Amino acid sequence: MKLYFSESISILRKTAPFIIARGAVYGIMAGISAVYFLILFGFFFLIKKMFGDVSGVLSIFFIIAGAGGFYGLFVIARNYVLHLLKSAHIAVVTELIETGEVKDTAGQVEYGKQKVKEMFKEFSLLFVLDQLIKGVIKAINRTIARITHWLPIAEDHALVKVVQSIVNLSITYIDEAVLCYAFKQKSDNIWKHSATAIVLYTMNWKSVLLHAVTLTGISVVSWVAFFIPSMLFWGIFAKLMPSLGVFFFLVAVVCAYFLKLTLFNPFAMVSIILSFLHETKDQTPDPVWEEKITAASEKFRELKKRALDYAASHSVDAVKKKTPADSLHETKVDSVSEEDVSVEKEESENPKKSLEDKQKRVSKPAGKSSSSSSRHKEKP
């Protein structure tokens, strides 16, 4: 199994504006998180002062509710702002892998966003596609790629459940590879190519999934690596203000997590994309596998239906756009001979001469026709 680490780092260097943009977004989110938790702890101390002994239970309830609300806001931001940024990054990475260069290096982020908009027209469709891909991959991993087949232990064993959780976490990397494949086809029917990519993933699931699971394990290690310096830094403030120790600990956790999302996740994304493209190179979807996935996953059936609906609607639109004059013109173009083409070229170069030639061509057939008819009359 090749992890393509050096190639991934090279691509990330060439798409550095996206790393900077991700860092800016996560930095803003980290600042908002700090203010949010600070306000939360302000309410905590207020409750403690007002309710005395019962403040512990109320405070815990309040903090859990507040943290849940914050997570909800984070999910909304991730699903819209960050998802658009990630998709734009995938579009640029795809072009870089295909051509070896990016057309607009100065405004890579905006260029990538424009590529996504051209492909999807509406951002909501991108979100729908992502959810469909995740659902199909999850169904595949649950049926034909069950990790329990690799382990000589019972399915309800704790170790099996842990490994299955890691497999589920790895889905995020695989769905990015599927989207890259769809971008690579340079076709508007993104639904069709996503379905094709899923079939190709199923045909190569062992190598691609093992790669994704490996990256998930490295992801956990990277979070620990970011958490240690973050904890040491914010621990200084916790030492100076012991009453806010829990607050600074949470800030350290959030900062480490955002650093991982900013620096490691793009690396993992590019690595799994390269692995997927190499494993599926020059392959065509196997109809047998496609039938199996169709039977196993409702979301895959929905994905195929959207692909068919898209193709049908656009073929109808193309027919509607054609006028009778266009159809007549196409018929005339099909019946044009090489002689007619050469005549048209000569006419465009010498209009005066072409007029004389036209008169000769018109009069000549007429003469032939009259002479032949006269001969026909003279014949006994």
C-alpha cells in the first residue's frame, strides 16, 4: 500500500492559498469559540453565586446545553462555509493532478469556488451529493467491506466495535476522492460520475479503505501532537488564573482540533485522492458490482435516479432550444458535398466571379435539359 505522502505535500505547497484560507476560517472560529465559552463560564459563576449549593447541577446542565448549541453552530459553519472551501480545493487539486498546473495561481480560492459553481449551479446540490455519497459509502463498508471478516474474534467484541468506528470515521476521506473523480470527468452530470466513482471504489475497496483507515489513525496521532503544545501554551494562562482553568483547557482542546483540521486534513484528503485515482486508473465500472450496490443502498438508487433525471432534463432542454431553422440548417450542412464547400470558399474570396459562375451553372443545365428533350421528341 502506497500512501503518496511526498506527492501530497508537493500538491499542498502548490495550493497553499487554500491552507491559508482554511487557517483563517478556523482561526475566526477559534476566536468565536473562546468568546462563547468565556460567556458560558460567566453564566456559570453567576449561577454559582445566585443558587449556592445547587449551583453544581445547574451549572453542569447549563454548560452541556451551551456546548451542544455551540456544536450546532459549528456544524452549520462546517456544512456551508467550510464545505464550499473544501470542494473548491478538490476542484483545484483535480486540475493540478490532471494538467500539472493551476490556471489562476493568484486567486486560487475564488477560481476553485467558480469551478464548483459552474458544476453545481446551486450550492445546496453540492451538500445533497455529499450526503448521498457518505450514505452509500457507509452502506458499502457495512456490507461488503466489513472489518470483522479480517479479525478472528466475535462481532460483538469491543475491539471490533472500535475498528468499525475508525472505518466509519474514514468515510470522510473516501467521499472527497469520489468528488475528485467526478470533477475529473469535466461533465455537468456530476451525479452520474459520482455513481461511477462509487462502483470503482467498491471494486478496489480493500486498498482504498485500508489507506483511509491508516490516515484516520494518523489523524488521531496528529491531534495529540497538536494538543500537547496547545495545552502547554494555554496552561500558562490557567496557572495565572486558576478559576478559569477549565475554560483554558477547553480552549486548548479546540485550538488543537482546529490546527488538525487546518494542517492535517488537507494532507489526508490529497493523499486518499491520489490513492483512489491510481487504484482506479483505466478501470471501467463492473455491472455486477453496480447491481449489488443498487440492491444494498437506497441512497445509491437515489443517486442513480438523479443522474437519469439530470440527463433527461438536459436532453429535453437541448431539443427545446433547437428551432425549425436550426434543424433545417443542420440538414443542409449534412448534405453539403466537398464540391459545394470548395465553391462556397471561392465565392467568399471572389464575389464578382462567383456571380458569373452561378449564371453559367444555371444556364448550362437548362441547355442540357432542352437539348435532351428535343432529341427525345425527334426520336421515332
